[in-house]
Amino acid sequence: SGTGKTVTITQRLEFDRQSRAAQDPTFTQLFVARSVRLCRYVEGAVGEDNRTSFLTYATLLNDIESSLPGQKTRNFNPSQRIDFGRFKRDFHYNSPFNEKVSALISWTVIRTFLKGSMEAFQSPEGVLSREEFVEVERLGKN
């Protein structure tokens, strides 16, 4: 916070517009941020241009997933999203294992193996089954 990242990126967007847009008719730019507020701020700072898009990360992911051929879409309600804070408060705190295993270790295992592994990605539901997870030595050896 306060290191000048936004100022630097807005200056770079404008520099690239001025130096490349006139020379290349296919020139486009994409600015991606987590927050809508930051996207709007940067768009206001550099000005509107039909060659520049300002998207949130969630919108970009949604656009990419919807453009993939042959992919079934997974309906996901954003209110069901669980971040670390919610996981720790709503799930780990009530777990019988909360004194034996830290919330961060549990969260990392879930994100890395149950949802983030290649095996999870290849499964129809996008997560490992209990049986696949228990076979820890099998993970990553695809």
C-alpha cells in the first residue's frame, strides 16, 4: 500500500498507448484488478479508449471459462466463496481437530491438494474424493 503501483501502471498504460497504438492497428490493452473500484479509478486516470479493457479478476475468469470449448460450466454463487477468514471462523473453529492442526495448515491442504492439484482439476467435480486424497503418495504422479 502506498508504493506507487497504481501510478506506475497508469503511466505505463498511457506510454504504451502513445508509443504503440498509432503504429499497430491491432494494439490492445487489458488492465485486471481484484476490485471494481480500482478498475474504475485507473480507467478514469488514463481515460477511455476503445482499445483498452478494464476488468476485475472475477470477470476475466468468467469470460475465459465461458469461452472454453466443450467445458461444462460450473454454477457458482459468489456468496458461497470461502476465504481463509471465513474458513477459520465457520469451519476450523468448530472442527474436533482445531487444537491438533492449525487453520492455516488445513486451509493449505484443501487449497493445494483437494482443489488445486492436477488430479482435482481432472476430476468431474473439480475436487478430489476422500479415497483419492487418502492416497497421498499418488498425488502429483500423473
